[in-house]
Amino acid sequence: MKQDLRCQRILILSLLSVCVIAPIVLVSNRLKNLTPSAAHKELIEDLSSIKYRADTLKLNSIKQETGQGLKEPTLVVYKDEELHSVVDENSSSDEDLKLGDSGSASLLERHGTDHDHRQENQRSQRKNVSASRGGKGKSAKTTVRREMSPQTQRPTDEKIKEMKDQVIRAKAFLNFAPPNSNSHLVKELKFRIKEVEQTVGEATKDSDLPRRALQKMRFMETSLSKASRIYTDCCAMETKLRAMTYNAEEQLEAHKDQAAYLVKLAARTTPKGLHCLSMQLTSDYFALQPEERELPNRHKLHDPDLYHFSVFSDNVLACTVVVNSTISSSMEPRNIVFHVVTDALNLPAITMWFLLNPLGEASIEIQSMDDFEWLSSKYNSTLRNQYSPDPRYSSALNHLRFYLPEVFPELNKIVLLDHDLVVQKDLRGLWRVNMKGKVNGAVMTCREGETSFHRMDLLINFSDPFISKKFDATACTWAFGMNVFDLREWRRRDLTAVYHEYLQLGKHRQLWKDGSLPLGLVTFYNRTVALDPRWHILGLGSDSGVLESEIESAAVIHYDGIMKPWLDIAIAKYNGYWTKYLNYDDPYLQRCNIHG
């Protein structure tokens, strides 16, 4: 028995020794038979086969990505055994991408061994280094610019837009929740929305965001992922987003219309303080004796050798600023005569103001248009029958500028100033302007791109045959507000009658927009001489983009538009040019709560 066990052990040990020693002997004999050249050759064949497989994978991926009709990028998932092919694809040079479709054979020729790739990379690096060190390395600079351009051109508000999009998506998901739902997800989404909105706040660029912004974005994205797994109906989501967009656009348009209406309404109304001021001054005016109501220097009012200015206004503060700014900017205030024309209602208030605030050596005359007998007998019916949605345009006071020769029969030249402007420089030079036989001197507004730009065809209806034959649509326009008028030439050409003809013609046909400017353009057509643009700058009542350098260099700045400086809707950054000519410590202004 013992002998049998011993034989079995010997047999097992012998078999084990054969199994271990035999492979070692065979491998050693095989290695002896292999030469270095053969090993190198087999290694190259193995690498070539690997490379060929990588190119095959690359061709397949290119074929997929260039398929027709794809709306989103193809998602390519690589297996572990394909990792080396991805590395080879990423290490390929730009030259491989420029060769186009040349077949699998050309691709194999371009892709050599790893050793060849290393040599090519080393050579390209040496070229780039030498190009960057040399002063003429244009290719290296171009490469750097191409690589950096996506970063430099990236919008600075990218994160803000993404956070706002997250809020929109979260609100859309909330709309899918049942009404009055108080689930954990609903609470979480509401909390994330509030959190992100507080983080964004008033920021307009990414640099304004706090440091915690990225963390809040990640939290929100996690919550959105949860919601997307619960609400998987994409069609319903699209419908909901479209409905939200439509409702938002409707609300935006409604708010715009409401804002425009309120601004126009504010422009037509009289501020409470200004109404109070007029009432206080009127009351005190009628408390005076008749001889106390006379303004000084009346002997200068009709002297043609002095500098005469006319203002048509029913606004006490506006008249004050125009008069004060003109006199304070003048080198010869004693030679200035102001003619303020208003209506019977505002005559006592304006007169009382200038009685309390005399102009020193300058002279002023306050007249009521209701006292012009010639106006009531000849033209009053024409003025009264005018209609416009905006009463400012149909006001008789607004159209009284077309009767200057009749208003001032003893004068030969006059400067018309609107009541919504400020004079910053001496205006004596306007009396030395060569009128060249024209009637009106004004600043042109026909240069496109400027604040005051106007075109004839935007104000006048050139589709009417009468207008198209008589006027040129491309003719240069000019500005009302600061104008020099030669009254003698005006009378000689009888332009007031021409104005009336066009006014009557416009009643039967829609020939021009409301206001006095279109009528002025046709009345003084080819009868206007251009002034230097620095005399008159417009846009301070309608455009917040007027350059400060232009304002400072202008002789007259004009608050044309609806945002007048005495209204709450005025453009704040321009108010200082206007308010500095008012004394807000005046008892009347204090009593009526009028502050700068």
C-alpha cells in the first residue's frame, strides 16, 4: 500500500516538472532563433495594424458626424480599448485636417509610427519657438491669435444669461405642477429661483456677479435635472415656453404703450408748483395800483438800433430762464430788448415776476395776444379752427411766430427764441449775419446721424402731386427755436399770406404733420440762410446722448422734445444747464415748493 502511494507521488512530481520546464526550454529556443531585424519588423507590423484600426475608427466617426439632417452634435462614447485611438486623433496636426477627402490610403500615408509623430512634433515646436523669438514670426502670432480668439470674443454676460435661462426653465417646470402643490420639488424650485434672482440682482456683466454665483448655478442645475426626470413631456414643455414667451411679449408691449401714453400726458400737463406760482403772482399783480404795473425802460422798446428778442410763452419759469441766460451771457446788456408775448390769462403773472425781478439795464415788454386787434379781425378765425390731438400744436400762441411783422411793425430785424432753451454765449453776432437776401437765418438739420436730423419727406406728404411738384424731398431742413428774421424782406415777400395759403390747403388734405415746423419749412422754402451749427444745439429734451463737448461749445442749447426741464420727466443730466438761471431761494418759489 505504501509502495503504491510512493509511486503516485513520483509520477505527479515528474509531470509537474515536465509542465514547468518544457515551456521554458521552448521559449528560450524560440528567442535564440529570432534576429533583431525580425523583431523590429514584427513590431512595426503590430504598430501598423494598430494605426490602421485607429484610422478606421476615425473615418467611422467622421462619417457619423457629417450626416445630413442632424440638429444636435453627435454624442460619441468611446470604449476602454479605443482610448489609444482617441489619443492619436487628438495628436494629429492641422495639416491632416486641410487635406480633405483623399481616401483611406492617403490617411494611412499621413499617419506613420509614433516615432515619426514625435519627430514631426519636435520639428514643429522648434519652428514655433524660432518664429516667436524672431521679429518676423507671423505664422506663430497668427496661431496664438486663432487659439485665443474664442476667449476674447466670449460675451462678458454669458453667466448672467445662463442664470436667467435657468430661472425661465425653473418657472416653466413650476407651471407643470398641479395648482396649490406644495411638494418638495416645488419648494426646492421656488427656493432656487429666488436664490438665483437675488444673486444676479442688478448685474449686467459677469464681473459684477458675487463669488457664490457658480455655486448657485450648480445647485439650480441639480434641481432642474430632478425636475426634468419628473416632467419628461418635451412637447408640453415647448408649448408652455412658447405661451410664456408670447405672454411676456404682450405684457412688454402693453407696458411700452402705457409708458408712452403717461409720458405724453405728463408733457401736456402743468406741474402743481408752476400752477401755484402763476396763481400767487396773479393775485399780487392785481393788488398793485395801475401806475405800479409799468415796467421800466419803455423808451427803448421800439429802437431799431438795439438787439431785439421775442419769446412766445405762457410759462413764467421758462421765460425767466431765457431772459436771464441771454442777459447774463451778453457783453452789452443795456442794448438788449425782450418782447414776451403771452395770453391774457398769464399776462399778470409774467408781468408781476419781472416787476419783482428787474433786469437792470436791459428792457422788457410783456404783451397779450388778445390785445392785437388786427389778429382778431383778420386771422383769429383761422387760428381758432385749427385742430390737433396735442393742444400745444394747435395753440394760437404757437403759430403767432408767423405774424412777426405785424406784431412788431416798427422793427426791421428780430431774433426769435423758444421758451425751452438756454443762451450760453453772446448773441450779438446774429445781427452781423449776412442774410444774402433771405428772410430766415437758422441752423440746418439735414445731416444724417445728428440728434436734430430731419427730412422733408418725414414731415411733409410728398405723395400728394401738389407737394411733389413744388418741393424737393431731399432739400435741407432747418430748426425752429433760434431764428434771425429780416422783417423788411418778410414784408416785401408777404410771407404771412403764403403761410395762410398753406394752412388753408392743409385743412382739406393731409399734407404735413402737426406743429409749426412743417408749415415753416414750406413757408420759408428757399428763403433760409444757413447759420453755423454752433449757434444752436438741439435734442436736450428728447435725446440723452448729446455730447457734453457739443453742449459746452454751443451758443444756445434747446430742450426740444417732450422732456422739458421744468417737468419731472426731464433728462436729469441736462437739468443743471437750466436750473442755474433760477433763484430757488425766491419766496414765491419756496412758497410753491419749487426746487432745483
